[in-house]
Amino acid sequence: MFYDEVKVNFKAGNGGDGCFSFRRGKYEPKGGPDGGNGGRGGAVYIIADTNVADLTDYHYKPGWKAKNGEPGRGSDQHGANGTDILLRVPVGTVVIDRETEDPVAEVLAHGDQVLLLEGGFGGKGNETFKSSVNQAPRQFTLGKPGEEGEYRLVVKTIADVGLIGFPNAGKSTLLNMITNAHPKTGAYPFTTMFPMVGVLEYPDQYERITVADIPGLIEGASENRGLGHRFLKHVERCKVLLVMIDMEGTDGREPIADFRVLLNELKLYMPGLVKKPELVAANKMDEPNAPEHLQAFKKKFKGKVYPISCVSDEGFVELKQALLEAVLEVRLAEKALEEEAEENSNH
Ligand SMILES: Nc1nc2c(ncn2[C@@H]2O[C@H](COP(=O)(O)OP(=O)(O)OP(=O)(O)O)[C@@H](O)[C@H]2O)c(=O)[nH]1
Ligand SMILES: [Mg+2]
């Protein structure tokens, strides 16, 4: 199983209590106060790790607690701080507060670390309250409770290109052929059950982009039919969409209708998705009816259409180049926006 969404409960450690104690020695029957402070509770962090593929670990163990701080002791001994916990999550994980449904944190790159919950402060021992006017303080304080939260963790794939299409369009076959990833392929729908990201290299141009194979979508996906919007969320962060159409219309599919339905599902799920640059890969051009269907398709839609065949690798050079250019364009635009934002914040 692949888990890209889980419910979890995290808790930071409580602060240790301060200690109330007086020094008592053989020659010191009425020694001064010596109660130490309690230690601080451990905090809870999440950290993005490319070696963590999904949230399976949290499905099986949803509850995580950082250690409490130790209480202070006599002889001026402070309690040890509780150890922080660093929870490893896949790159692209969003943390959503289950009560408010607000996102509270996200980690987008390997090594990104976010503090989710602060540990409680340790209490003060009575030694701390000693002063010239209070030589034998009787006050001390208790440790504060650590923060806790009920969250939903959601992974949203990070890739430059999101490959979408009906089941059996040939998405996984293409990923196998042009990237280093090897998703399973098969002549039955929903062969792909979870998104997989592959790297597409351009050795001559010293460039590389990432392509995500998304499980097949069907009409009603935005309302959760088929594998549904569970998987549409994985295209939210892609820079460019590659819509793959089975141009042969295998098993009675209709290329023109397929394209309409796909765009509509994207729009219903999130209107912003259709504003992303999108290229169309007209696949299975090796099949007998594909050329005729392609002509009709091009008459209907004015956008960029790249005829390809995963059997002969026809059209791959043009498609790969078009993908690179589209991705580079978005990267440049994003960089310009970032620089602008930085400049504004400096003024
Ligand atoms: N003739 C022909 N068959 C193809 C081509 N590309 C893929 N296929 C076949 O189409 C079938 C489906 O391919 P997949 O790559 O598994 O399709 P998918 O889009 O990943 O499907 P899901 O994972 O179910 O969404 C397989 O039997 C492939 O061999 C092509 O260009 N020409
Ligand atoms: Mg597939």
C-alpha cells in the first residue's frame, strides 16, 4: 500500500517540575535552598527526507511524543532537557491542523526542517528564588505542559511535469522510456496505483527535469471516482502538465471527448490547474486509426499537440525538447517573481 495521507497525533514533552529542597548536611543542619530547575520538554520537528517514499510509517504508528524534561533535584541539580524528536517525512509533505483544516507547515526540499510543537518550559527550583531578603524561599514552580496537535499529513508530489490521462493512455510506458523510473505498465486500467517521479536528462544541454506519472483519471475524478482527487492533488505543484491522449481510441475511447473530460476534471478540482502550461501528447500513433483521429483532434484544439508512439519512439525528440522549454520558462518566471518579492521586502 501507498499512503499519501494519514492522521497523526504529536505531542511535545512537558517541562520537568522545579524542586523544593534544602541542604541538609552533618555540619549544616539548616543549609540554604538547593532545589534545581526542571528540564525543558523535547520539541517536535518534521524534516523532509528524499529517502522516505510515503507515510506508511505514520499509518502504522500515528502517535509520537517527545520526552518530558526531568524534574529538578536537590543539591542544585537541574533536570535534563527532554530530547527533541525529528520526524522524517517525504519531500512535499503538508501538515494540516485537523481542527481548523489550516495548513500549518510544509517541507519542500530534502533537509527542510520545521518546528511543529514546542516543549514545555521546566519549572523553577526553590534555589532560583533565593535573594538577600528571602534566604529560605519555599516557592518553586511546576513544569509547563508541552504543546500537542492533531494533524493530517498529506504528501503532494513535487515534479516539474505532471503526466495525466485516462487509464491505459500509456503514461507509465512513456516514463519508462524517457526517464530513469520504471513504473509498472499493463493493458488494464489503474495499473499505476501511486505517483512515481522520474528524472529526464538532457545531457547535451546539461539540464534535467522531473516527470511524475500520476494514476489514471476518469470522469468524476474531481468527485473522487476511480482513484479520484486523492491523486489530483499530486499535480497541484507541477510546473507543466502533459496531457496524454490515446489517439487510437483503444477500447472505444474518444480522443476529443477524453481531452474535454480531463480538462474539466482538472478545472472542477482546482480552477488554477488549467492555467498551468499544458502540452498534449497524442500517443499510440503507430496504431491504424490514430493519424485520422489526430487530424480531427487538431482541428478542434489549437494548443500544442505532440504526436508520439511509445512503440517506435516517434516524436520523442520534439516532445522532450518542448517539455524542457516549457519547464525552463516557468522556472524563469518563478525566479523573477521571487527576486521581485525579495526586492520589495528589502525596501
Ligand atoms: N500500440 C501502442 N500501445 C501502447 C503505446 N504506449 C503504451 N501502449 C500500451 O498501452 C497499455 C497501457 O500502458 P500503460 O503505460 O500501463 O498506461 P497508463 O496510462 O500508465 O495506465 P494507468 O496506469 O492504468 O493509468 C499497455 O499495454 C502498453 O503497452 C503506444 O505508443 N502504442
Ligand atoms: Mg500507469
